[in-house]
Amino acid sequence: MKKKLWVLAVGAHPDDIEICCAGTLARYAQDGHRVFISIICRGNAGTLDKSVQEIVKIRAEEAQEAANIIGAELIMLNFGDAELFYTKEALEVFIDLVRQVKPHVIITHPPEEENVHNDHLLTRRLIMDASLWATHHNLGMELKYPPVGITPSLFYFDQYMSGFNIHPTHYVDITSTFEIKKKALSQHRSQLSFLGKLYGPNFLEYVEVMARLRGYQCGVKYAEGFRELAVYPRVRPYRVLP
Amino acid sequence: MKKKLWVLAVGAHPDDIEICCAGTLARYAQDGHRVFISIICRGNAGTLDKSVQEIVKIRAEEAQEAANIIGAELIMLNFGDAELFYTKEALEVFIDLVRQVKPHVIITHPPEEENVHNDHLLTRRLIMDASLWATHHNLGMELKYPPVGITPSLFYFDQYMSGFNIHPTHYVDITSTFEIKKKALSQHRSQLSFLGKLYGPNFLEYVEVMARLRGYQCGVKYAEGFRELAVYPRVRPYRVLP
Amino acid sequence: MKKKLWVLAVGAHPDDIEICCAGTLARYAQDGHRVFISIICRGNAGTLDKSVQEIVKIRAEEAQEAANIIGAELIMLNFGDAELFYTKEALEVFIDLVRQVKPHVIITHPPEEENVHNDHLLTRRLIMDASLWATHHNLGMELKYPPVGITPSLFYFDQYMSGFNIHPTHYVDITSTFEIKKKALSQHRSQLSFLGKLYGPNFLEYVEVMARLRGYQCGVKYAEGFRELAVYPRVRPYRVLP
Amino acid sequence: MKKKLWVLAVGAHPDDIEICCAGTLARYAQDGHRVFISIICRGNAGTLDKSVQEIVKIRAEEAQEAANIIGAELIMLNFGDAELFYTKEALEVFIDLVRQVKPHVIITHPPEEENVHNDHLLTRRLIMDASLWATHHNLGMELKYPPVGITPSLFYFDQYMSGFNIHPTHYVDITSTFEIKKKALSQHRSQLSFLGKLYGPNFLEYVEVMARLRGYQCGVKYAEGFRELAVYPRVRPYRVLP
Amino acid sequence: MKKKLWVLAVGAHPDDIEICCAGTLARYAQDGHRVFISIICRGNAGTLDKSVQEIVKIRAEEAQEAANIIGAELIMLNFGDAELFYTKEALEVFIDLVRQVKPHVIITHPPEEENVHNDHLLTRRLIMDASLWATHHNLGMELKYPPVGITPSLFYFDQYMSGFNIHPTHYVDITSTFEIKKKALSQHRSQLSFLGKLYGPNFLEYVEVMARLRGYQCGVKYAEGFRELAVYPRVRPYRVLP
Amino acid sequence: MKKKLWVLAVGAHPDDIEICCAGTLARYAQDGHRVFISIICRGNAGTLDKSVQEIVKIRAEEAQEAANIIGAELIMLNFGDAELFYTKEALEVFIDLVRQVKPHVIITHPPEEENVHNDHLLTRRLIMDASLWATHHNLGMELKYPPVGITPSLFYFDQYMSGFNIHPTHYVDITSTFEIKKKALSQHRSQLSFLGKLYGPNFLEYVEVMARLRGYQCGVKYAEGFRELAVYPRVRPYRVLP
């Protein structure tokens, strides 16, 4: 891939991107591609003791620090946690996101109906649909940006603990960027503590385990796994992943 | 399982629970666990000749009698048939249901996209999502109950006639409670007559057929089948079914 | 099948029906069955340079000419492109569509979660649910037509390019009606030009390729493939396809 | 289907055909088609107390009586139970079986890798392959019969208890022949007793349960389910089942 | 489970059992059940520089030490690596293995057609079939042991790296036995070195990664995953795993 | 991919490779990689009127001409049609094939259990297993070549008409080599005539249809589709297809 790509990673909450595909994004960035991270929900429910205002501010700062480490530009949308629904208004926001970024490649949550979170599933569904409609004229919607010319490729990242039947068909070697991934995830201090209390796992250890496992599968130390949205006109007969 | 469990069965309409998992609920009740049945829609469309007011009253009474026979506490929500949608208001109602009951185990409709009823599918989707969010603070919602501390295990009951590709991975022997199941289902007099006229099958005979089939498969006279929602932090490395 | 059938094909946009099942509809019509084509969205986004008013008028005329060639009655609903959502209002429109036509057989988009278009997926979901509820009384909805007596069989047409994991289980020989199919599709002049510019494929050539492929698979020159919605009380122990 | 069909049902052991598809075979026979039942293994292991010689004689007689009731011609092959392997010699026997009968339709065990019996799986695999090769000349094999001109359609019968993930896509109404099915199965006196002792189920009751279940699914009293082998040049764009 | 169970783990080569299910076997042993490990192939190909005689002797000793640590009785069969085929002779050996041990539960390789090794697949296939036939009389085979009375439950262990689409439906908490698992695996000194040279992964680290991952999924520190063979008369409506 | 790859395409009969992956092989050859085509069966059954000796000679010549056009080296094994079985002798032949060629990449038939031909399935199974064992020492086999150092990546080509549920995850643009593909296939004069008589399809037209379809899916004029064998140590975190 000589061509410079615009890559848009879309995660439901701050930290999803770091857990699932930060190693790959860092490789894109190192290769000179332009990387955007869009976070859909502001993460207000990710706390046991802080106010909405406090936690939202904290998480936005953490997300920005993480994006900086990855080498990505951050775009925070502002949906409330658990308040994303499949409505015209939401679709408008997602279409404008695509039109603003004009990505060649989108990376987002996997589509399996069973996932820990509806925010994950709806993020995937909305960005998939929005990235199709973003090319169309004449939509009966309130949109800020004009149509774009390309329907991007779309890859699902690996969210194996959140849906045990997910399996990648494409691997990216992140041995050279795994430290960046961990450092980026480490910025989400509020969540590493919160998730540990709520669910148990230490996510810094978890990403080590997953990256090692995917690495074993494809013969490198650390890897991330992906699967492609297989509908026309998305698929390309060459590799667009790093 | 020495520990007493709170078990919440969630069915779209009056009679779904009796058809699909009443034998298992009766076993939970007999073992001293606390069993709740929540019915989401009030069953107004389950008639060919009665008024909404009449049929809703009849079905609530039938559901209460059935719950009594099973040994369960009944919680009637009040959605209209075919009027359940994936909205913030519906999600709030479901989150409060989970927070009110605080279940360790939820049993509900299977997730396969092809099911006889959208009410079935949306009931599953809403209770799955609500039982995740019920543990979270700071939601931007109108909620009556405070967050709970546990994300419950979730099992899908066997609704084989309503989706022919469904298959259980766990079986419960209901030989000792099959009569209770039939008696509970028999309370739904209005439906046994209505469904026979609309669709043909006699559901008292149907549950006999299904329970015998699942019994053949696992080596007992009567059984019910289930499948587990396989996402963290739901799964347990021990059996929570009877 | 001696009995005359009412057959309802439901497509999201003008041209979906022609691309996917016009050969089969023409066979139904030639065999003396009554064929309806319902188009859900008015196709306003199917242009690069025309106004909404212009393109909607053009596409309605094209759709009517195509229906005439197939031998079908056209029912245009009037949703905007990308403006179909799973709401009570939409469900009402679909229930009334079913009650108006009273079909024995419905043919529509396939259910796979990955499809080029959300309009496709929602059309399928709404017509599936509506055709169940159309038989019910007492719905808390604004409906123009009274309940119907039969829950129709429902078949998914073959939309292979829009979801690469779709595979038919039933084939219809359209060798005798393939020219009708092409002629009907040719009426959608505005789309053949628009789609070629947007996505590349010439859809007249594409339908030739797909019909040949399905033909090879079942031993005839041209064929269309289908899959049945497998829930009771839909399935019949005899063939309802031509 | 005006044309008279030659139909070949192939079961691993005496009683498999009666349990799984006798109702359909009886319908073929009543419609004037010619029906053959071929049993691959002689059933020597189907006893707890008889000698090989005794049980083999008994089962051949039972199979003949059952075939007579169905209206089918019986062809007993003579493999030992658990002694069917995928060898050249076995393939020769199966090719000659196909060439002898010249069937338009074959009905046999389903292909799922998990089935109670390897004899079931190998019977399926051998008859599938043999019915392809039966049309070929020049095979380096010891064959008694000359090549045939047609590669038959092939349907898998429903063996749901022997592989819980099997699901039919085609149904046959056997309400009119269910008594024939039960009477034919009743001839296998030695097995009904043996299987009850070994495994528990009473197979006369089991077939009632399965036929009722498949009947509920397709809207009749009793039915049998099938699935088609989906490879060219097998599939037909019309129904070859009754 | 008050009853003492006989548990038979069947692995193709020395070290498969330790990698995949030693934690569970150790839990069975600690709970007072009787545990057998049967190794099918003698491991002659597991070296880069030793003679067949040397490596076979070394691996038998390593396997014995590992079995001792787990608390299991070792049964070495003596097939050559890559020399296991589906023949009558092999089936006889496997039937006699089952008849000798008389297990209530068998644990073995998963059935997915894509696995790193045919020895894995054939071991699974042979032990599945043998454990059905072991109950039968009158087999035309050279068998040393008389028929047994029970068809055992059969579980597939988790061999995720060897087939990326495998997913467990049952989990066993091995936090208390994980050190035993690692110590048992450590006995296979010849393989840890050999596999590292041939393929890269350090298997002591790999089992840590897999056990952590399965632990995250079910909420404990270390776990092993399993899936049940779903055919009658195998399945039980209660848990037979620890 | 700067590195020169050794690519081994393995087809059951002369013409399989040309039908399924010749466009991709020609691209490998044009890019300077070394391409081998191995044909397992000598094609003796591919005739209606010629003697074994005649047809075998003809097909070997046709295969050689086709390989020349593709730019590949041809290795004819000499199994009889329908005479490939999973035996030690066959496995030895396949291991030696791998050791002789030392491929980095193998391309062969897909693994789906339902395929038109057992020769296809066994070819896949044997080459998959052989390419694992080829790296091992000490095998108790008669082998001509010493062990190799690498376990190759393995891709399944697209054989969609021979198994309707196959779907590619990787595409190769063969627009630039499609004429080579057709010309190579055209050398199989004996088969184009024979297959037309036996089955109907004209395979020159069929490959046009399939290549167009796969082209539509990935946005080019002509393409071929592939899927990867997903077991370690096969998978690579970069593209090895052209």
C-alpha cells in the first residue's frame, strides 16, 4: 500500500479502541497513514463514585492522551452511555462523522448479536449503515457535510471476551507497537480501576493475554485479529490492513 | 448449588414461560430458590372476540394462577402486544425490572433472528442489555431503583417451533415437575383455545411432544433445553441450572 | 399448486425486486397467480444530480413500467431512503400492506445481518413481523384494514452480492422468463446509470451472471434462488414456489 | 411430478429407514413411484443374547416384512455392523447398488460429523460418492453393472436425536401414511426390545414424537423432514419429494 | 456428583492431555474420581535428532511422570505418529480401550475438520465410535474385553490454537490445579524444546495464556473450556464435569 | 512480498486447477514466484468412449499444455479416479510431494464435507495432513525425501458450484490474467466436451460467470476467491496471495 490511507476507528466508549485495535492503529500511524479515533459515548456510566460531569471530563482527557500516544486524531461524539438508539438523529450524526473524515478504512466492533454491550452493537450497525449512505445525495436528513465519493472497507476488531464465537480471518503483527498499545490503554486510569472492581479482569493483563494468543496463532509475539465486512462495494482484492 | 438463587424468567406474553421453561422454574422453586416470572406484554391481541379490557384482565388472572402453581412471584409489565420497541423508555423499564428483582439467573427467549414474534426478540434483547446496565451508575435515565452488584447469568429457553435452528446445550430433567408445567399451562385457558383456532397446534400436546423429545436426547422422561449467553462477565464455571 | 396464490414481493427500493426475483414473479403471473410488488422507499437518494422531486417521479414511473412487464400490481409506499426505522408507525404501514394484499406468499430481502443496506434489513424485519401481526385483533394501533386469516409463507430472495454468506435452498427455473426479467430491470434507466457510476457494476450484466450461476447449480440455463423463513405457522409441506 | 421416479432409501441398519423416512416412502409408493430400500449392514450387533446367525436371520425377515408394508423392494447388502469402512471394495458395492437401481432420488442419513454411529456417516458418504461415480466409465474397479445416465438428487432424512444440530429445510406430510410407518417399524420386533434395553427410548413412541413435532412445524398432523445435498448436478428447480 | 466417576482422557500424543485438560483431570482426581489418560501414538516423530527408540522411551517416561503428578493412570497405546487410520484394527484397539476402562466420561480432541493434526481428528473419531460400539455384542471383531453397559458422556477439550473456530460451552475452574497442570506439562521436556524449535511457541507460556483467557471468560483466574458431544444416549441433564 | 515464493496448487484431476485458481497462479508466475501444479488422479474416468490408456495420455498432454500457459511446472501423480483413499501409502506420496516442492503456499480444494467429488475432499485432506508431517523426522514410512523446514500456508480455492455454502474471505484480482486462465482451461479439450455431455455446463462459460461474480464482489472485472486454513503454524500476519 503505497497510497496514504485515512483510517477511522470507531469505538462505543473510551478504552474500547485501545483494548481492541490500538496496536494496529499505531502501525498505520507509523506507516504514515492518517488515523482517526471516534468515540461515540462519553463514558458517563464508567464510574462507581464520580458525578457525570467529573467522569466525563476525566475520560475525555484520558482518551485524548491515549490518542496522542497512538498518533491518532480524536473525535468525541457525545452520546450518553446506554443512550444510543437506532434513530434518524443518530444516523445523521454517524453519516456526518463519515463525511467529515472520509475514511478509506473503518475499524469497529464485531457484529455478532451477542456482545456484552448494546452500545457496541449499535455503534457497529450505525457506522456500517452511515458509511454506505455517506456517498448518497438527496437524503432527507439534516446533514452538515456533503457526500463523499467512496464506500470504505470495514473491518471488525477482535472482541473475543465480549462474544465467544468471534474469530478473526486477518491478523496484524503488533509486536513493534504493543508497548504503545499498553501505554495508550494505561491512560484510561479511571476505567482500569472501575472495570477491575465491577468485573474482575485487569485489562492491561487481558490485552497481553489476547495479543499473545493471536500472536501464537499467526507466528509472531503479539498480534491483533480482524474480520472483514463482506458486502460489495467494500471488499478489495489486496490488503488494506498493515 | 447450596446458595439460594434469585431466578428471573422473562417472557414476552402470558403463556410463553409456561410453554418453554415452567418445568425448570418449578424445580428451582422446589429446591428452595426464589423464582420470579415477568411478563412484558399484556396479551391484548390474544383473542378473536374479546375486548382489550376483557382479555387483558383474563390473561392477568390466568398468569397469576399459573405462577402460583409453579411457585413463582409474578411481575406484569404493561406493554401492548406488538408495541415493544427498542427505546430508552423500554430500556428504563427493563433496567428497573432487573434492579427490583436482583436476579442471579435470567431465563428468556432465544436470540435467533428468525422467531415467530418480534416481541420475543425484543424481550430478549432488552433484558440482555438491561441486565448489563443495571449494575452501572450515572445512567442518564429515569430509574426508580439503585444499581445492583451482579451481572446475572442468562440462559435462553428452547423455543424450537418458533425458530427451527435453535439447539440446546444444557438440559434440565423435568420429569418430577412435568405435571406442574402442564397444570400451569392449563391456566391459560383463553390462549389454548385462541392459539388452536389461529394456528392449529394444541399447546398442551405440543409441550408434551417437546418435553419428550428433549427427554429422549438426555435420557430421561421429560426435559427442557437451554443455551447460555456466552459473554463475560456472565458465564460461571459451575452449573446454575437445576 | 392448482390454487391461485396471491404473491407479494417486498423490496426496499425500486429495482431490488427486478434484480432479485422478477423471473420468479413473471412465472407466477404466467401461471395465473396474482402478483403484487410493494416498494418501501421512494428512491430519492438514487441520483447524483437530480432533485428529490424529479428522481422520485422518474423512479415511480420506471417501477410502474417494470411491474407492467412482469405482470404485477405495484404498491408504492412512501418512506424516504435511509429513513425506515423500526417504529410503531412503520409497523402499522406494513401491517396494513399485508392486510390489504392478503398474500399467501411473501418474497423479500434475506435476513443476514450483513447486507449492503439497512433499508434492506428493516424491510425484511418489518414485513416479517407485520405478516404475523396482520392476523391479530385488538392491536393498539392505527390500522385501516381488518385482520386477515392466514400467516403467509415467506421466502428470502438471493441477494448474494450484498451479503456473501447467503445461500439458497430452493431454486426456480427462470429460463422462460429471463428476458422479461431483463426487460423489467431495463426500465430502471435512472438506476442502471447511477449504480454504474457509484459502484461500478452494470446490473443488467450482473443479473445475467447471477442467473447463469444459479442455473448451473440446478441444471437449467437461468435460475433464481430462495430460502424459506423457517418458523411455524409459515412452512408448508409442499412447494409454493413456481 | 407426473414422471414415475425410482427412489432409493439407504439406511445403515434394519429399522433406520422405518424410523426416519418410511412415511415419505409410503407416499412415494402410493403415488405410483418405485421405491427401493437398501440396508447396508446386516444388524448382527443388534442383540443382547442371540447368536449372529440367529439375529441376522431375524432382522432380514423383519426388514422384508417392513418393506412389504411400505410397498418397497428390499436390497440387503451384507456388511457387518461396525465393519463398514471407506475402502475401494465398499465403494464398488455402493456403485453397483446405484447402477442396479438407477434411482432419480436417493434418501439417506444426514452428513453432520456428530452422529450416534459411524455406520450412519459412512453409509451417507459412500452412497453420495457412489452415486456420482456410477455415471462414469473406465473406473479401475470390479463392477458388475454398466454406467448409468443420471446423477440422482440426494436428500438427507431427519435423524434429530442422533445429531442435535440437524434441521430440515423440506417437509413431507405423512398424515396419511403415519399408520403405515408405525406398522412397518413394528415389524422390527427384535430391535424395539433391544434398543429399549440398551438406550431406554421406545422407538414407536419416539417416531410419534418426532412426526408430531415436524407436523407442528409445517402445519399438519404428522410430517417428516429432509435436507438436500446442495452440489451440482444434483439440485432440481422443482420438488422431487412427495 | 456424589457418585465416583471413571474418567478417560484420550490424547493423540504425549503432552496433548497436559496442554488441553490436565487442570480438569487433576480436579477430578482430587475429588476422588478415578482418572485414566490414554495416549494413542507413541510420539516417535517428536524429535529433530533422536532415534525412534530413544524418543519413544523418553516420551513414555515423561508421560508417566506427568500422569503421576495429575493423579491419573496411564495407558499407552502404540500407534506410530501419522500412522493412525480409520481401520477395523484401529477400531478394535479403541473398543478394547473403552471396555477395559469402562468410563462414565470421555474427554478428547475437538471434532472440527480443521485441526493441526490428522492424528487428533482420528483419535476423536475412533474414540467416539468405539465408545458406542463398546456396548454391543456380536461384533465381528477380535476383541479382548466383553461389552460394557454404558455409553459414556463425551466432552471435547479446548484446542483453540489448532482450530480457530472452536469455542467451549462449558468451563472448569482450574485455579486450584493450575500449578499441577504446569508441573505435569513440564515433564514433557523433550517436547517443550522440540516444539519451540519447530513452531516457535513456548507451550508452558501458551497454557498460561489460554487458561487466563478462559478464566477471564468465566470469572476465575484459570479455567479450561469444553464442549459436549450432542448425540443420544450421551447427554445427561446434570453436570458431569468438575 | 519481495521474497520469491514456491507455490503449490494441488487439484484432484486435470482441469480442477484451471477452473478454480489459474488466474491467481498466473499472477504468481508473472510476479516471479515459482509455481507448481500437482494433479493427483490421472483422469481415466473423464471420458464416455475412450480407453483408459487413450484418455490418460490425452489428459496428461492437455495438463502439460495448460501448465505451460500458466507458467507452472507440472507434477502428475498417478492415482486412479475414485481410487484415492486415506491410507498410509497415499499419505506417503503426498508427504513426498510436499518435501519435493518445499512450498511456502499450498492452494487446494475446499474442506466442506459436501463436494461433488470424494477425490476433491481426499486431495484436500491428504495435502493438509502431509504438509504438516513433511516437517517431521522419524516417521515410520517409506519416504524418498528428507524433512522440510516450513509448514506452508494453505488456501482453499473457490469451488462454489461443487458445494453451495463455500464463501471466500480473500480475493485476487485476475483481470490481467483472465485470458491466460481461459486459454489454459481451453487445453482440456477432452473435458470440455465430456463435462458438457455428462453434466450440461460449458466450463469455459462457467469460469467467466464465476470470475465476473467474484469480480463484482471486490470491485474489479475478474477475480478468484480463497479462504485460509486457520490453524497454527500456518497463518501469517501479512498477505501471501498476489
